[in-house]
Amino acid sequence: MNGIETFRTALEAIRSHRLRSTLTMLGILIGIAAVILTVGLGQGAQSKVSAEISKLGSNLLIVTPGSTTSTTGIRGGRGSSSTLTTADASALSSKQVAPDIKSVAATSTSTQSLTVGTSNWTTTVTGTTPNWLDVRARTLDSGRFITQADLDAARPVAVLGADTVAQLFPRGQAVGQTVTINGSSFTVVGVLAAIGTTSSTTSDDDLAVVPQTTFATRVSANSTRSSVSTIYVEAASASALTAAYQEADALLLTRHGVSSTAADFSIASQQSLIKTATSTDATLTILLGGVAGISLLVGGIGVMNIMLVSVTERVREIGLRKALGATPSAVRRQFLVEASSLGATGGLLGLGLGVVGAVVLPHWLNQPVTISPLAAVGAVVVALGIGVTAGVYPAGRAARLAPIDALRNE
Amino acid sequence: MSTLRLTDVRKTYSSGHLEVEALRGITMSVEEGEYVAVMGPSGSGKSTLMHILGCLDVPTAGSYELAGTDVSKMTETELAEVRNRRIGFVFQGFNLLPSMSAWRNVELPLVYAGLARDVRRARAIAALERVGLGDRVDHRPGELSGGQQQRVAVARALVSDPALILADEPTGNLDSRSTADVLSLFAELHDSGRTIMLITHEADVAQAAQRTVRIRDGLVEQVVAA
Ligand SMILES: Nc1ncnc2c1ncn2[C@@H]1O[C@H](COP(=O)(O)OP(=O)(O)O)[C@@H](O)[C@H]1O
Ligand SMILES: [Mg+2]
């Protein structure tokens, strides 16, 4: 009996129990679709987070107060008074001490209500230095950015994000207007070009930037004049990132007079941020993928169960085929092909459902779903493998049936 | 040379502690081209004998030679080939696959012989024409009468052109008209040189054979030449 004939016989058997075959395939189908979608959702979330962090700028190091490696308790965290100062920032920008650092921008942030006339908008106000624009790789849509003169004189000037402008100045033309922050009047001198962040939690297009000195005197009452919440450090190049990291680390340790094990600050690179952020997603993906994998396993057990039922039910047919000359291996092949056809068909349909889900789901969840070709091929191969595995034992049983025991079963 | 030779064949069925001696020492031989009837009351061991002759079951003791070869020394795969090439079975209960049309049932032995589909179809239809069912090739067993179903089974037994045809009470479920049809088919097959063993408990059916072997309680009681 050749391959085509085996295949034809298997398909006939599957077709003659249409409902049962469909339900069996459904188990594999749902399992495969679930695995594809959970993994796709996880990968989608990861690539989204990476894309957002990449927008920070590629040569960037981010210095924040407090230690992430601390095991001895809290050491000057973000909420309490900051351990980082504007003096730290200017020390980092010294070309002699840190030749691999191109520029430095210290920032302090505070959530404030901005008022224009009768309209109100709450946003993040950032106090920083003129090179923030370069360090954060941003550009201006109109007007100018804050200058050294603004900083030195602690002028009440502000640069707004595109979304903030849209909220406060719906008729446009923000430059030259006045906005009130924490009781002080600020002149809008520029508007940042939008970069279109899609994150729901933070927006890089909704913010107000003011000089660091002005921030300390007029915006944030409870922060000491010189303390900052984040120092952005731009390395000279991507290859100088490690050197810049070491220079910044050594300089700050010396300035703060602490050993590296007692560091009261932490330095993160864009890569390490991506790694941390995506590793959480990766863990979740593995977890959800595992649950989906179990449903696939259950689907596989379903195939095995049905194949065993099918062997028991078709004892007479098997016996007759053997009486007419079917060899044990021909019978084994027939049942193996039957089981793997169920598996593979279920896998292909599951892949189809997964692809449909990947198109439809993002509209409802506002989450991207990524299906890689590797995952797609893998899913179908796994389904086929499950079918074959589930078929081995029932097929072996069918092959071993003595023709006479099978025929006598009336 | 004899087609089949049984020497002191015994068959004991044991289910749990219960043992049934279905055959208790059968010695007989059938020559090529013979038409032999096996008669005996129900439970005398006729079906057991036919299963052993057809290589569907193995004796507990004794030897069975088919065309000079000891069957007990053959592997499962070799036995499958013997059943496929040399033997045609006709069962009392027809044993047709209900989901397949008449010609698909008839072609089954040829499928396992590895013949191409168009050859199989041509030979299956020729076999069906031979048993007078040329106009029923696409009917399913459920759409045929008992006599027609048994004729499909006979077509299946002869399609691979086997030397030996084994029939276990082939007319047991048939009316007298269909019985006559089936018996005349066997007569034709015999005329064309096939060895035929026909198991029955009806004396008038056994009359068609050249020789009748009577068995009782698993032993050969009497051999009657026609
Ligand atoms: N599989 C079996 N297990 C146990 N006993 C069996 C089995 N098959 C047949 N027998 C017994 O063997 C004896 C002969 O049976 P069988 O060959 O079918 O007789 P017949 O065909 O002449 O009616 C009977 O007593 C029957 O009950
Ligand atoms: Mg019987």
C-alpha cells in the first residue's frame, strides 16, 4: 500500500466521522491559536517598549538618585531629598575628568497645573539646562529653547510640548503667550516638535520645560535649590558608552565619597532599560505561553484519546483489512497518518485563527501582536508532532490486533 | 502436491480459567482444485478450522502446511501476504465496509497488493460483473440486498485471483434463491481450477462439493465422497 493510498484511506476515515474529527481538531486549533497569540502579544509589547525607550536617544546614560543594588535599606530615593545636584551635573560635563561624555543635562520634574486664562492643564514640568534638547535628541517646532542666559538669570520662560500646546492654546500660536505655573507667570518661548509617543502612561509630547534655576525658585517649593531628579548624560558615541559609564560612575562615587557597594545613585543605559522593561514582558510571555502550551497538550491528549476510541471502534474494520492482506505496518501507518493529519490540519487552522486574531485583537486591546514566521512554522510543526506522538500508541495497538480477534468482535 | 495439509491440529481457547478445546486433533489434506465441504453441528469447531486454514489464527499444537510451507514459521507480514495473494475469504456476515461503495470494497485486496488505482478499479468492476452486479458498482452495502452483499463479498474473494477460496457458512444468512446464486458462483470458480472449502451445516449446500468432511466436537468424524 503506497503513501497516496494510505493518505486517502486516512482522510476517508477522518471524513466519515466529521463531527468527531472536527472536535478533535478544535482542541489542537485552540491550543495553537492560544500559543501564537500569547507569544505574539508578548513580543508585540516587548517591541513597543523597546521602541519607546529607543526614542530617548541611543548614546544616553540616565543617572538617578538611590541605589538599585541596595540591600541595606533605603538610601536617598527619588521621593526624599535627592542625592544628585547641579554640581554633580557640571562636574560630569568636564572634558578633563570625563572625556567620553559629550553633554550633560540635569533635570528636576514636578507635576503642576498650567493655567492660561480660564483653561487648565496638568502636566510634567521639567527644570533643566539648555543642552537637554541635544541630549534627549529633540527638535523645536517653533520659537527657541531655553538658553544659558535664561538659566543664569532664572528667567520665567517655558518651552512646551506639542500636546500641551494643543490643550492650552487650541487656536495655536503659543510662542509669546503667558502661562501660569504654581502662581508665577512664564513666557512661552518655544514649542517642541512632536515625536508621537504611543504609551498610555507617559507622554514625551505633553510637558513644559523651564530653566533649572527658575524651576528651583518658582516651581518646586519643596526641592532644594541645587538638587536634581535625573541627570541625562550623552556619550560621545555609541562605542564610547561603556567608557562614559565608567567615568560617570567613578566621578560620582568620588564626589559623594562612597564605595561602589554603597552607591547612592544608579546609572542606566538605554540598553539596560530596554532589558529590564522587556524582561518583565518576557517573563509574562513565558508564563502565558506556558498556560497556552498546556491547552495545546490537552489538545494532543484529545487526539490520542480519539485515536484510541477509533481503534476500539474499528476493530472489525482493522481485522477485515488484515484478513484481506494488510500488513501490521500498513495498519500502523494508516492510523499514524490519520492522527498526524488531524494534528496538522488543527495546527494550520489554529495558525489561521491566530493570524486573524493578530489582525483583530490590536483594535480592541490597543496592544500590538507580532507573529513571526518562525513562530508560525513552529506552531504547525509542533501540531504535526503532537498528532504523530498521539498516534503512535493507538496505531501500535491497531497493528498488533490479531485479525481473528478483530473479526470475531460482533 | 496437496494445497493444504493439517497434521494433528489442536486449538484450545482459554479465557480465564476456562479452557475450551475447539479442535482436538484434526488431520486432513485438500488437493489442488478440490471442492470440499466441511459439515458439522454448531460449536463443532468449523469456524476455528477455517480461521486456521486461512492463516487468521494459529493452532495450539500440530502443523499446518500451505503449498508445502509450514505456516507456523511465517512472520505476521508473510502471513499477511499469503492471505492477500493466495486466499479469498467469504464470511457468513459478509464483512463489507459500510461506508464504501461495492467496487471500493472489492478492490481492497488489490490495495494491499500495491496495484495502481485504475487497474484496481477495472479488476474490481470485472469481478462485480462476474458475480452479476455490473450495474451496482457504486452502491453501498446498505443499498444492496443480503444476496447481493454476499455476491459483492464473493467478488472481493476472487478479485485477487487466489488459488484457495475459503467460505464460512456463506449461505447461512441467505434465502434459497440467493443461496443458489452463490453456489453456482462457487461451481464456476471450481470449474476454473480454484480450490474451494465451503463450511456449512446444511446438507443440500454440502452436496455441491466433491467431498464432505464431517466434524464433531473438534474431531473429523467422517469423510464422504460425493
Ligand atoms: N475466541 C473463543 N474463545 C473461547 N471459546 C471459543 C472461541 N471461539 C470459539 N470458541 C468455542 O470453540 C468451539 C468451536 O467454535 P466454532 O469453531 O466457532 O464452531 P462452529 O463454527 O462449528 O459453530 C465452541 O465451543 C466455541 O464456543
Ligand atoms: Mg461458525
